[in-house]
Amino acid sequence: MSSTAIVVKHTGSHYLLSELPRWEPFEAVLRGNLRLSEGNATNPVAVGDRVEYEKDGASCVITKILERKNHLIRKSTNLSRQSHILAANIDRALVVTSLYFPRLKFPFLDRILVTCEMFRIPVTIVLNKTDLYAAECADEIAAFDAIYQGAGYEVLHTSVKSGEGLQALQQACKGKVCLFSGESGTGKSSLIKSLDPTLELRTGAISTAHLQGKHTTTFYEMFPLRGGEGGFVIDSPGIRGFGLVGLEKEEIALYFPEMLKAAQQCRFTPCTHTHEPGCAVKDAVEKGLISAERYASYLGMLEEEGKYRK
Ligand SMILES: Nc1nc2c(ncn2[C@@H]2O[C@H](COP(=O)(O)OP(=O)(O)O)[C@@H](O)[C@H]2O)c(=O)[nH]1
Ligand SMILES: [Mg+2]
Ligand SMILES: [Zn+2]
């Protein structure tokens, strides 16, 4: 007799499972012959995976990994063909950013958004720390909203300090497994803590250096919000976790939703939206229908990816 549960934590040798939405984690090990089952991945099972398990005396054994609706992976190293599965079955990514402290970097934000599109993870953008700049920067905030709402994203404004938007954030997480992502220092851990003050999370400067090396020993972990009533969160250690895996140059525009739409009218397919005559994307940028910032991020990514593929 087997039952199903979700992997909520992975520590090298064993796993913690829980039958969500109930939060009663128990230990399990992986059946030996499952270890090599996943293509190039260094880890066959990730946080968020739905698995079948069997009781074997006092212990539980994972016997099967059920099909994933999505998963985040990164290459083990830049040139490696091996990859590491960071998390699976994510219902929504909360991409946390701020206009200042730290200052917004469009290419950085857009890279995360592209990654989420690539892995088919729905996104809500969370513009945090509004207490620090909303009064002085109303125009900049409006411009930010115009860019990202124009691209098709939902944008929340939040402040852990003033409490702005925290209820909306709570609603966005309820009943879901959410991944918090975004540049270090934007307030991911603080926001998660505001959703459940009892959680023991690392806030402030956490070390991500060890995650950028060749071997990842730290794994993602799922936390229940208010015992699971508020949903579940995965706090990602940093952007470096999001290396793009096997993205072809021609593919990049597919993951900018507003470009994908416009590209249907380009004269040539495939079109890199750079030099081609009759390019509908360039046309839309010139008319201000696609933001110059997003297009610049696109060009930057095109150049970056080009370096790896001659
Ligand atoms: N003023 C202000 N500070 C914040 C806000 N959110 C987080 N912080 C501070 O920003 C720093 C980084 O927050 P943290 O949650 O660790 O960011 P993370 O690296 O994204 O997890 C901490 O000192 C927080 O207290 C906010 O909404 N307003
Ligand atoms: Mg953090
Ligand atoms: Zn084009």
C-alpha cells in the first residue's frame, strides 16, 4: 500500500515529507534504484515533488516520483551538462524587487522573469520597501507599474514597515506553494516573516557565496505559513540559483510575453528582433508599446547567451 506526499525538505541523505495541506513532516529515504532515474539531474527528487511512499517497518521509503507540473533547475556549473533540480510544482513565484535600497536593476529582474516564464511558473511582482521611496518617487513607481503591467504581470506594492500590501500578499499565497525570489536584500525573508512571524528564517545578509560554487550542498526548503492555512513558501537563497539552462538565442524572446505577442507580426521567422527589416518588436519599441528597458534587457541576454554559443 502506498500513499502520496510532498517533499518539504531535503538534507543530503534523507527527505522530509508531508501530506499537504496538513503539516506533519516525517522522514523518508529514497529507494536505491530511484537515484539514477532522472536524466542529467544530480538529484532525482526536489522540494515540492509529489512522491509515492511505502512504510517499511519503522521507516518510509519513497518509491515513485509523480509527474511534475513544473520545476526549476540550474546547471551544476556553467559548462556542465549536469543540472540540479531546485524545486518542483511551484504554484506561483513572488518576484520581490525594490526601486531603491537596493536600486532596481532591470536586467536582473527581467532575467528572473524570463526564468519563470521558461519554467512555466506564474509570477506576481512584489515591489517592496515602498515606505522608503513612495513619497518621493510616485512617478517612478507609476512608470514601473506601466512597464510590468504592460508586459502582463500582476504588480503588488508592499512594505514590511508600513504594512502596505501585506494583506494582498497574504491572499496571493493562500492555498499555494509559492517561491520567493529576487535580488538579495529586497526583503524576501522579511515579507515571509510578515506572513508568519513564528517562522525562523534568516534575514539580513545571508551567505549565498557557498551556493555559487560548483557543488550545492544547501537545498531549498518549504515552510508552512500559519501551519499551512496561509499556504507554503520556498525561500530561495538568491538569484544565482537561477542560472538559465540551455536557452537558445532564438528562444529568449518567447519568454518576454509582450515580445512573443508582437513577434507574430515580424516579417521573418525566426527573427532576433535586432536587425531584421519588418520587425514588429522593434516597431513596438519605437512606438513605446514595448518598454525600452525590457528591450534593453532582451538585447543584454541575447549578447550574454551568444558568448556561450558561438
Ligand atoms: N524600510 C524597509 N526595510 C525593509 C523592508 N523589507 C525588508 N527590509 C529590510 O531590508 C533588509 C533585507 O531584508 P531581507 O528580508 O533579509 O531580504 P532578502 O535578502 O530578500 O531575504 C533587512 O534589513 C530588512 O529589515 C521594507 O519593506 N521596508
Ligand atoms: Mg532572505
Ligand atoms: Zn522581430
